Amino acid sequence: MTIARTICLGFIAVISVGTILLMMPFAVETGNWGSFITALFTSTSAVCVTGLIVVDTGTYFSFWGELIILCLIQIGGLGYMTTSTFLILLIGKKFDFRQKIAISESFDRPFLQGSRNLVISIFVTTFILEIIATIVLYSIFSQDYGWKQGLWLAIFHSVSAWNNAGFSLFPDSLIQYQSSIPINIVITALIILGGIGYQVIIEVFLWFLDFFKQKVHPHYEFSLNFKVVTRTTLILLILGTVGFFITELHNNNTLAELPFKDKIITAWFQSVTTRTAGFNSIDIGAMTKAGLFITIGLMFIGASPSGTGGGIKTTTLSILYNSTKAVLRGQEQVVMHKREVPVSLILKAMAVVFGSGVTVVCITFFISLLHSDFEFQSIFFEVVSAFATVGLSTGITSSLSVLAKLAIVFTMYLGRVGVLLFMAAIVGDPQPSRIEYPEENLLVG
């Protein structure tokens, strides 16, 4: 039982428990036993913080069903190993070496020192930001739905947004609030902070502590991960906003009929949520083909390491971009922010992109065989959304066959645990080799 297998099987266990609970009569609004496929799909989507649905969450499930989904989202967003480790700490057990290794694998960060404090910091950060967002959202939802329902809507959407899940209790997601500045600010802030990674948030927090204690050095250095993640995220957010504004500006079904202010707000919201959140303030199925193409690209890139989002990650994109730039300049080292990137990281980035691309192509091909009546772009969009754990859809999810839904379930699971981690769980720990082979050139490109 390797660490990779422990993490993969842990997610399967949580999904299985969630499936059983969501099938129960008390979880369904009608009081009858729920469909197995619906429960499995919803449980996987919640644990993998995706947001794809085959039924309307707010009407199909009862309050208890919605509460179960909320718990699954929180567990999935924090990660199986992080949640289980926190529970172990709560009951007073010791934090052993194996769990430190598992946390290291979960966050893709080679640390062992301070793992206990890191887990506690993650939970404290999560709950503080979710509570603050809930208070703000409650002030708006309570005016429209009363204090009781407004409180539940605020809690649900706060947790869903922070974990980049995209589940909404409204039939049209957040389209009815597309012009609400407070809703747009709170939801997008939660999405960005949740997807940017705990390591970045903790670094900012430590910087503020040093600043107020007047211990900040004039040449204070953030980590390379911080610099790459924040810079890449900012660039993608700006490019996404501009891209959606241009492609949807004259589309009567999305931005054309909105005032200029609302056009900017909506374009910004879509740029943020496309990166793995799954909420939408416009009809995705009514977008232009160019807009859908931009969405697919942003979804595939996704969020950042140690965050609650999916995709190939911003750091992977940045490493490949700088590797390409190094080749064009005739350099043998890849340098980012005056730091040389190890060859092992470059190989890992290439493996992530290759494995992700192969997965998306294979699943798209499989579903295309099952549904020749659907447009290819819609199928491709659905698969990328599932793999990147985004949750946006052009509207074909509920119309998929059982086999196609199972394929999407597998894709969501694979996107959440990671292609490399999943393959490591199957193959086992790599065996080091002392054999070295002679080098030989071949033609490339």
C-alpha cells in the first residue's frame, strides 16, 4: 500500500460513502430512493470539486442531500489526506512519518518539517475566509429569500466557491446575480484565493506578520512558487477577461444586451470561474465558438498547485513556456526569476501535459463513439471541464448515456487525484536504476 494508492483509494472511499448517502430517501426531495448513477455522478462531482450535474441540485435533493454534498465538497477541496490527518490531530493521535510523506505527496511539495502546523493553518484559513464570505453573501441572499434560506444559500455558495466546486442551489447558477457587484467580488475572490494555493496564502500571511512586527527586510524574497503562481494567474485573468469581452461583445445571448459596466463584470467573472470554479453568470451553451475555445484553453490550464482547483496548473504552463523560450534562445538551462529550474521538474511538467492530453483525447473519442448526435465541440468541452474539475457545461450532461456518464465520472476522478499520481498507484513506487546508457541525437521538430 503505497502513498499514491492510499490517496487514490481514499478518494474512492469518500465517493462511495457519498454515493450511498445520496441514494437514501432522506437525501432526495421526493422521499424515494435515488438513482445510483445520479448519486454516483453527484458524489464524484462533489468530492472532485467539479460541479458537473445531471439533476438540478436545489430541487432534486432535500436539505440533507444538499448538506451531504456540502460536506463532500469540503472534504474533496481540502483533500483526503489533509482531512483525515486533521481528524487524527483532533483525537490527539501522533503525526507519524508516513502521514508527513502523504501530505507531501498531496501538496506536491517536498517538506517534512512543520506538516502538523501546515494542516492546522490550512483548516483555519479555510474556515475563516468561508465565514467572512458567508456573512457578506447572507446580507444579499437574506433580502431575496428570507433569513433562514438566505443563510443556507450563503453557507453553501461560500463553501462551493472557496473549494472551486461550482455547485449552486439556483437552477441558473449565478445568472440572476450577474450585475451584483458584491456577489461578483465575493465569489471571484473566493475562487482566486482557493485556487491560487495554500502555500501562496501562507507566504502572504507570514509577510504581513513580519511587516507589522517591522521585521520585513528591504529585499524580502518570496519563493519561486509564489512569484510564478501570482504572475501567471494575473496574466491569465487579464487575458481571459479581454478574450471573453471581445468574443462575446456582439453576442445577443451573452454580453451584447448588457450595459457596459455589466459587460466588464461578466467578462471578468467568466475569466475567473473558467479556471476551475464552474459557476456561470451567462448561458455557456449560447457562447460563440471562439468564446468556447478560450474557455476550453483556460479550463485545461486550471488553477495552481496545493489549491482546490484542477487542470495542468499554472506552474506547469510557466515551466513549458520558459523551456520553449530557452530553446529558442539557445540556452541549456531553464531560468525563471533568476532561479534555475531542475530538469526533473521540466520532465514532470511534460509528463503532466502529455498524460492530461492523452486522457482528454481518449475520453472524448470514447464519448464521441457513443453520441454521434452531439457536436464534437460540446463533447470536447464536457471532457475538458470534467478533467480540469471545472464543472461548466454546454448543457449535454444530463443527456449522456450511462456509459458516457461513467466515463465522465472516471475523468473527474482522474483529474482530481492527478494523472501521475494515479499511474503511480497502478505501477507502484519507481525502482531506481544504476544503469546509464550512451547519448545519441535524433531529429526533433
